[in-house]
Amino acid sequence: MAKLSQDDLLAQFEEMTLIELSEFVKAFEEKFDVTAAVAVAAGPAGPAAVAEVAEEQDEFDVILEGAGDKKIQVIKEVRALTSLGLKEAKDLVDGTPATVLEKVAKDAAEKAKAQLEAAGAKVTVK
């Protein structure tokens, strides 16, 4: 088997969906008996550090506030964004307000918001 370079691996990961990447990380952790924990860097403590973190928010939640009058289109968009089944997507849309995506990048959150609003939903990004 040929050894893959870092660039080759990154190119492969770039083509994967978030769910596929999540499954890969779980399999990697099990295979090598490791945990993919985030290291916390030592830095300034206190209110200044909290304010700094708040300013540099890089993870956003996409929250569905209402489906509007095109509920079926909204369900289709939720399925496309989350890869949920039909029943799960319908239950999520019926149970508004509900979080569609959690901890995603700003551009992904804005794209999801635009898609859902185009389908007729009321959406907020936090």
C-alpha cells in the first residue's frame, strides 16, 4: 500500500461530509485507543479572556424559529443540511424553535440560513 502524504490525506478529508468525518474520528479513536481532545492553551485569565473569546466566535448554531407556509420545502432543506430521515426532519420542523446545525463555521451557518430562508423558514444564527 502506498503511503499518502499529508496533502493527499487533507484532500481526501476535504471531500468528506461532516458525518463521515465524525465517523472516521470515532473509528480512529477506537483503532488507536486515543481521544481527539482539544488542548486548552494557557492564556490570560479573568473577564478579559472571556471578552476575547466572545469577540472571536467561530462556531455558530443555526436555529429554526418557524417553518412558514412552505413547510414541505423547509423539511426538504433540513434533510439536505442534516442528512436526517424524513420523520426526524419533520419532527424537528414541527418542534420549532429547534437547532438544525450546532457549532458550524460562520460561512456554513450563513449558507444554511440562506437555504432555509429561501424555502420560507424563519431562521436565526447564534
